[in-house]
Amino acid sequence: MEDDDQKVLDLIKELVHRLLYTSQHPIPSPSASSNPNSSSSSPTTHQYQQALRYALRILSSRMTPSIAPDDAAMAESIKRRLATQGKSSEALTFTDLYSKFSSKTGPGSVKNKWGVLYLLKTISDDRKLLKNQSISRVSNGFFDPASVGGLPALFDSELSDRVIVVNEHYKNLSDLDDKHFSHNLGGSSDNLKKLRGLNSFGKVEKKWGDSGFNENFEKLRVSGEGSRGFKGRENVGKGWSGGVLMVSKDPENIRHLAYKEFAALLREENEVSEEALVRDVLYACQGIDGNYVKFDKKADGYMLPELVKVSRAIHVMVRKLCELGWLFRKVKGYISESMERFPAEDVGTVGQAFCAALQDELSEYYKLLAVLEGQAMNPIPLVSESATSGNYLSLRRLSVWFAEPMVKMRLMAVLVDSCKTLKGGAMAGAIHMQAQHGDPLVKQFMKRLLRRVCSPLFEMVRSWVLEGELEDIFAEFFVLSQPVKAESLWREGYSLHSAMLPSFISSSLAQRILRTGKSINFLRVCCEDRGWADAAAEAANAAGTTTGRGNLGYGETDALESLVAEAAKRIDKHLLDVMYNRYKFKEHCLAIKRYLLLGQGDFVQYLMDIVGPELSEPANTISSFKLAGLLESAIRSSNAQYDDPDVLDRLRVKMMPHNTGDRGWDVFSLEYDAGVPLNTVFTESVMARYLRIFNFLWKLRRVEHALIGAWKTMKPNCVTSRFLDKLPNAVKLQLVLTSRRCQVLWDEMNHFVANLQYYIMFEVLEISWSNFLKEMEIAKDLDDLLLAHEKYLCSIVEKSLLGERSQTLNTTLFVLFDLILRFRSHADRLYEGIHELQSRSTETSLSSRDKTKSRANKNDKLSEPGLWLGEGRKALTQRAGEFLRNIGKDLDAIANEYTSVFDGFISQLPVQQHIDLKFLMFRLDFTEFYSHLQSKTGAKLLP
């Protein structure tokens, strides 16, 4: 044991030696420390011994803190100190950190949490003490006074070289025996006796000003020759050079009497006690007027009247504390007003949930006030050491208690102001914007509040996405519904209400939510399908949720997006399957292409042949029933008879409104009755565009049919050839020229119509149909399908020169069609006249032959060759010449007008914006005949 003690002592000496000589100087050799001739700036041997004794005394003592180790009390003390220093935000931060620190348990956590808090508080006190010291003083390490962190001053003599610390472990100086005093403290037995003569620790009955105590202490101070001892008050500024610290418990309650005198002085200065003010402040925080603190309508707040005699500081503090009551009054008033008019539409379920959430927060606030009222019943003690941990309530303590409720109440007041005129999704979005805060306390509070507020909104989303039900009595949801017909349900039945869309739901997500609910309602109402329920259940399982209520809430945006994505994918796929398989959407589109867009060639040709004579009559004389019968005949006589009967039953004849002078060709059309749910795609406006395309194609086919009919009439035959040989040369030449002019004009018109027909049927209809089929395959929902069909229809309209950008071309094109039909009538007149001339010429020849034979019998002589044409034949020849001249003039007029209009049509094609019209230009002018003709014409027009 002695060897171990010696090792410990050597270790302490070495440590003191290192600390002493490294504070300001390099470590000297062991001999340097004992050299009396060393530099005066270096510590002396006496100082070294002094420091060593100090270290031994510290290490051999049993000092412990004088307060009980209570974690909560220490934390409350630190929080209260921060609050009283005006650092409310730091107090709240410390409270949050301490809650996290105290909640950590298990391996790796701090067990002695009170010790850590005590250490932090002690360090903070030391820093504050150092700040208050003079910054001009230069630290000398160990030899600074104890007040600035150095060693306490010790006595130089046998007594003054020792510092005797008497603490709670030595209840009496009599507990110090001679051995301990002389060994550990370096004192002699005589000095110990002198100390014992002063009195026992904790039982000193003399105060420092008592003469008897001072005499005994003076005897102790001056004992020993050459002793410096206490130098008196002149050494206070420099730090004691020695002395004995005596602690008294003030058994005569002198300190308590002084505090009473101070309290009496405060009562004289303040008319109202602090207990009464605390009680009134608590009343004000509940919206109730107190005896002194009352609500001032002019100042719009709770005020302490100026007539009440209190200090200015108390006036300011009461005003600050009563801010909580003003905020409470605002929040409580909003809740009461909203609940009174709840059935009204401007409150709604979201507003009710908001009021319920605020009421829950106020319930917690009421609990706090109940605790504070209990503490307010205890009297405020005098300022003393025992008062720091008492269970009472003062204005300063109240400010600490109100720090956290003040933050929450301010938030609620801000929310109340911002949500007064809002409801539904707009209210939830406004509250969400206030939640974007960096303070964890505020963020957690707002998240808890928003979860309650958004509960009705998320329930509406769940019900809409999984059930298609719109439970929105007060128009709070961002999906609006309106009563419409079944055919308009998808396009007009539901829409987004952007004003009710909360900011935490993106526009794309809102569109998916809208489409998913629309799909369910479309399947249920228009398709009479119930398979969507299984798809919704599968979507909920895939998203990891259930179809029950309360599974979604604020802060679960990822779960919401997952649920909506899964539901939209499955329900949209089911909807397209129903449209394709059950209602045969593709087959109906193909039927419209065949019959309305005239893609079934044999059917169109036969229909045009059998209805042509009927359509040539005036429109007001045509029977639609007769045309319907002709339509059935055309179907039975062509390959159309093999189509699905459901498709053929939807095809009908439609007579458009007609004016005076219109022919059947102008009012005849076909229509296709799509029915529900196909009329969601083939709406009235869509079918009107199909009708416009049909009229254009029907006119084109009519023109083509007219040219074919003209060709059948114009083609040469042997009868005409024999007839021409019998005509006079003048009439024969005129007939040949007129027929040739008619043939050339027919060729020019047929070239135009044939190429335009090819362009429309292949470059327009077939390519657009091919693209439409591709887009139908990749469509993911009904909106994609509608978009693909709209694109298909717009492509046909634009490429067929029926769009708004091609109105001039369209007008020119129909003028060309009318000219071709006029040409057909003139050609028919020409060849009808030729046939009539042929028939009459034959009759005239026969009658002339009979007359000639009769004359020959009478006169018995041969007739001359030029006498075969009689008097009737001359008149016929004159009429034929006149007829051919008139027809030639008419054909020349049509040719000139056609050439002029066609040149204008050709010149407008290159400037059109649609690129596919270049194919039409190429086919019409592939030999560049019209281009050279236009260049020559332009050169002639130049001066």
C-alpha cells in the first residue's frame, strides 16, 4: 500500500510539474526547479510546493454538489433562465433537444443525464463570470486569483500557507483530527485548536460584524512571526493572499427579515399584488375579464389600466402575456361562428374538420391553464434560495410557460385569418402553405393539424378513385359534376375546379384522379358494366392499401399517387377492353370508313347507278322511303351484304334541308347511328364533320360518275362513222371539230378528277386510317382514344381541302365540279343532237328515195348525183349546222372558264401549309405542262 501511495504521489508531482511549467514556459530540468538563481519570471520552488499542496487537497477531498440530482428540475432551471433572459426561441429549442435527449435509452445512451446538464449549466455560469471580469487583466495561469480561474491565495506561514475548506462533510471543526489536519492540510495542532475555538461549522452564532468573532479571528490571523496572513480589505481587489472561509446558515433569519423589508417596499410601490395580476392574466388567456386586466375594444386587446399603480415593466409584461388571450379570443370566435352556421355551404366538411382540429388544440391549452391555475393558488415566496424550486406562479414564470402555447396560438390565429373566406381544397391548400416552416415544433404542429383538416378531402379522393362516387355536398372537391346526357357524360359531365385544387396535389395528379373517376362512371352509366369494381380492388391491393375509409391522409402523397396510378391503369384498361370487345369500336370505325367515306367501291358504284335517276329530280319531290329501299338494294347487290347486321342496321339515308331549285344530288347523304356508348366518340359535332366529308366525296364520285357516263356516250362507233360519210363537208367538218373539242376537254377534266380521286382515297383516307390504327393500339385510356380519333378526323378534313386554311381552294374546287357537271350536260346535248340528226337524216333519206323512184318511173330517166338531197334534207342540214355552232360556243365557254379556274387552283396549291398537298400538285402536274403554260401566260402579260 505504501508503494502504491508513493507512486500516486510521484504521479501527482509530475503532473503538477508539467502543468506549472507548460502554462507559460518550457519544461525545465528537475534541477532548474530547485535552482534559486533561476529567472524571476519562472515559478519558484515555493510556488511549486504551494501548487502541489493545492492539488493534493483537491484530490483527497470528498466534494459533491450541494443540490439533488434531478434531471427534470435541472432542465426546467435552464429553460427558465433562457426565458428570463429574453431568449424564448432558444428556450423552445432547448426544450425540444432535451425531450429528444431524455427519450434515448438503451446501449450507447447517456446514463447520467443530470450530470451532463449540470456540467453544461456550470460551464455557462463560468463563461458569464469571465465575461463580467475586466478584459484588461492578463492571465497568469495558476497564480491568478481564484475569481478569474487561478489558484486560491494561501497563507505564507505555517497557517497562512494552507487553505482550510470546510464543507458539508465536516459538520463541525471538531471532526478534524490532528493527524488529518497536519498530514493533508499541512497545519499544526496548535492552529487546529485555534480554529476550533472560533466555533463549529454551521453553528456560528456570531456574525461577521460581531466584535467577539472578529477578535478571535484576528488572533488566528496574526498568529506566527513574519506571517502575512490576511492583509485586510486592501487585498480584496488583488485577491486574498490567505484566509479561512467560514459559512454561516444565518440562524437568526437576518436574511429573511431583509427580504421581508424588501417585500414590504414592493407592496408600497405596487397597488396590485403579483398574485392578483397572475390570476387576471390567466382569466384573460381564457377570454374572461379579470378584476384589473380587461379587454379594451379601442386598443383591441387586454389591457391593465394606467390608473392601476404598478411599475412600467409590469405593465409591459402583462400586455405581452395577454397577447395569448387576444389570440385565443380570435380563434375561439372563429370556431363558434363557423359551428353556428355549419349547415351553410360556405363552411363545408373541411371547414368543420378545421374547427374540430382547432378545438382539440384548445383542449390541450385548457389543460395547461388548469395546471397553471393550480400553481397560481400558491403564494409567491420571497426571493430566497429556497424559492427557486417552489411550486408557485409569477409573471416571469408565466412568460416561460406561455412560450410554446404562444407560438401555437399565433399559428392558429394566422390560419383563421387566411381561411375565413375559403373552403374545401382551397382551405387545405392555404393551410399547407403555412406548413412550409423550418421550425420542427411548428412543422409537427401543422402536420398534425393538416392531417385532421385534409381527412374529408382525402376521403373524397378515395371514394372518387375507387368507387366513382362524388360525395361533395358543399362543393369542396376539385372535381365538379353537372347533369348531362349519357353521350356527353365523358366530355362535359365532369371537370376540374382549379380554385379548389390544393397546392400539395399537382395538376397532372389531379387530371389522373379526374379521369379515373370518369372512367368508373362511364362504365357504370354508359356501358352498364360492373367489372370496374374488381379492377379497383386489384388497384388497392397493388398500392398496398384497402378500399375502406381512412386509409389515406395528409403527408402520404406517395401512397396517393401510387393508388391513383394503379387504379387509373387497371380501370382504363378495362374500359378500353369493353369498348373494343363488347362494343366493337374498331369495327364501327371501319364501317364508317367504308360507307360514309365511300371506301366500299362496289357498294358506292351500284348505289350511284340506281339512285342517280331519282336524285336528278327536284329535292322536294323525292321520297326518303324510296331512297331507303334503294340503299337496301345496293347493300344486297354488293359485298356489303356480308358485313355484321348490327353495322348495316345503323346505316341510314338522310335528307338534308333543301332550298328551292335544289336537286336530289344536293340533299342526299348517308348517316351512321353509333348509339351509346359509341356516341361518346361519334358525337353530333363529329358526325357533322363526317357528313361534310361525305358530301365532298359524294360530289367527287358524282363528278367521276358523270365523266364516265359522258365517255360512254362519246366513244366512237361504226354507226357514227357511216353517218359522217353522208353529211355535207361543211357540216361534217363542224361536227368533227366540235366532237374533238369535247373529247379534249373531257380528257383534261378526267385527268384532274382521276388524280384528285386517287389522292383522296390513298394519300388521305388510307394513310390517315393506318395512322389511326397505330394510335388505337398504343392508347392507354379513353382520352387517348378520343385524341387519336380527333387527330384522324382532322387529318382527313385538312388534307381534303375542307379545313379553315383551305377555304379558298375548297371554293375553287367546287366551282370546278360544277363546270364538269355542266360539261356533262353539254356533252349529252351534243351527242343527243347527233343521234337525233342521224335518225332524222335516215328518215329523210328513205322518203327522198321513194320520191326519186316515183319520178323515174314517170319520166323514165336517171336522177343526177346531186339531186339525192331533197328539200327536207336542206332544212335538216341548216338546223344541224346551227346546233353544232351553238354547242361549240358553249363548249368553248366552258373550256375557257374551266382553264381559268383550274389555273387558279394549281397556282394556289404550292402556297398551302399542309405538306401532303404537294403530292396532289405532283400528280396533277407531273409533266410540268401547267407550269410551262403559266410561265408563258405570265410572259405574255408582261409589257
